[in-house]
Amino acid sequence: MNHKFFLGFIPIFTLFVSCKDEVLPKPQAQLRLEYPEAKLGILETNQFTFQYNQMARVKDQTAESLTLDYPNMKGTIFINYKKVDDNLEKLLVDAQKFSYEHVVKADAIDTKVFQNEEDRVYGQFFSVSGDAASQAQFYATDSTDHFVTGSLYFYAKPNYDSIYPAAVYLQNDILTIMETLKWK
């Protein structure tokens, strides 16, 4: 008899427990990160000059490379210089190949062609979205003497949703570098 009472109690208990208001998931919160407007300074090397965001610290500057470190964003833009010596085609292929090595983890890679006829600066900018190791790369050349490449990396596991605001901010800094690049 006790089993009949217990078996009759289960459906009634289930009915009372299941009659609650429907639970709706809460919308995802978005972290709002805002960065100050860039204050530009001029950086000179032996081969070129450009304007850069003074929030960045110039580090490890040599004749062939330099880094722009953004400690507050845990990001760095690496810039490398090579002299063009009948090797322009190889330099172009290597720069483009390097950018597309991130396609495995990237959701998309957007390419922008850059041309500044007045200062003889030609190049491409690659914006990478997704959990790739680098969120942007670029190259610029005068096609006769100078070739510059650059890439953006963060000191964190690539989680695109988390680094998106910083990635966009630093991609704009890269575009400023390309737009203000002048050869010596």
C-alpha cells in the first residue's frame, strides 16, 4: 500500500515543481572599453618616418626593426624593414603568404589596397577577425628600394570577442602608420 501512495505522490509533486514561471536567459553583457584619442608623434628611422600613437612605447629599435608596445592593451605592433634588391616579388609573396597563414583560425581576412602616389607608398593592409594569433598585418613599399612589413599581436590567448576593441584601436594606428609613411 505504501508503494501505491508513493507512486501517486510523484506525479502530483512533479506537477507542482514544474509549474514555475518560464526562465528566460539573460542577454549577454558587453564590456565597453574606450581608449583615448591618439596623440601623434613622429618616429624616424634611417630609412623612413611615420606618425605613431604616443600611447605606444618604442622598443627594440634597430636598423631593420622596431616594436611599438601598448602595455595597457597588452599588444604590440612589430615593424620590419628590408631593402629591395631585385627581390621585390619574393618580398611581396612572403608578406601576403604570412598574412594568410592565419586563415586556419580566422573567421575572415579583409584586405585593403593602399596607394599614396605622392609619397610613393604602395601596400596592403590585412584585417583579421576571429581567434587568430595576429589581428592585423601590413606591408608597404616604394617598389624600388624600400619594403616594410608589420603585424599586430596581443600578449593573451586569442579570444576575438575579448580583444576586439583593442584590436580595432590598434588597427587604426596601423592605418595611420601606413598613411603617414615617408621614405628617406
